Amino acid sequence: NVEKLFEHLKTYRYERENKVRFGITVGNNGNKGIHMRSGKLSKVEEFNVNVDPIIFNEKFADRNDKINFNIRLALVPSHQWIQVAKFIDLCYSSRSFIITIDPTKLQPGVYRGSVKAYDTEASAEKGIIFEVPITVVNPHEVDYLRCEYTPPSVVICKPNTIIRDFIIVPLNATYAVLEMISADSKDKVGGKFF
């Protein structure tokens, strides 16, 4: 879609953010997104997100470009388990906002979402100004009496695919045994798994 991209660049070449990139950091660690993977997720968590607009070739940029830079953004979460303020008014200085994530109602698995920022004075065709990616890993729990985990249903294994499943490791465990049984009673060959 090179032609569409070129048309998009021509249409929005005079927008106020065309010479700006947005540095996104989450928390004090400098992460570029939110990644929750710390065992059983049983509480709502808040993340402080900093947005820092940076003009390209900032050292030689016209100071009026910095002084006059102002953009109002609508913040849109991709899922109901993500909450964020509806708007942020951004000038040429670092601003922050809070993203709240409620993983308590999520079933075990991996979830991906985001918070996208749109220019409130532009049409939807302009697209996003920046995005904060979010990954939540909610692991399965092991039956601690038997130290076993059995998937709730049959797992379909197709050729050349990767299946990832996350399980909380029981306390003091030093090894694991993976037992796979074919659900097809006519399967005489089985499969090769790595």
C-alpha cells in the first residue's frame, strides 16, 4: 500500500506533529509499554505513562515551533479491562497520565491491548498519533495437592504452529513431566513435537 501511504503523507504533511516524535515511557524503568507477567493477577494495577514530544533535530529547531506546539488528544482503550482518561492536552513538554488495568476477570491466557491517541481536531482517517501497547499474561494454576495441571479442553496442535501456555510453577518444584495423549482413537503414528 505504498500509494496509500504516500497519499496519506501528502494529505497530512502540514499537521503540527509532522516534525515530532513521541517518546513513551511507562513507570521509572523506561519501558515502552505495559507488560504484566507476575504470577496470578488478582488486583487492579495503575501505570504512570509519560509522553515526551521531541522535535526532529531538536538542537537546530526553530524555538517558535516548540513554543507554539499544542495538540489535544483523545485517549482510546482497546478493551474494557483497560481504563484511561478520555483526553490529554499536550504542549512541548513531558506530560503524564495513568492507565488502570483490571486483570481480575480475565481467564488464563495472554491478552494484548493498547491505548491509542487520536488528534481531536482531525478526522479518523488521519490515524493514531501514538500508541501504548499492553500485554497481560494470566497463567494457569496447578492443582497443588497432586501437583498437576490438565488443560480444560482438547488442545489442537496444527503443523508448524507455536502453542504457548503459562503455568504457575509450584513451590519447590525442580522438574516437570509433559504427557501428551492423542484424542484421536485411530491415531497409530502420533506426532513429533519440539
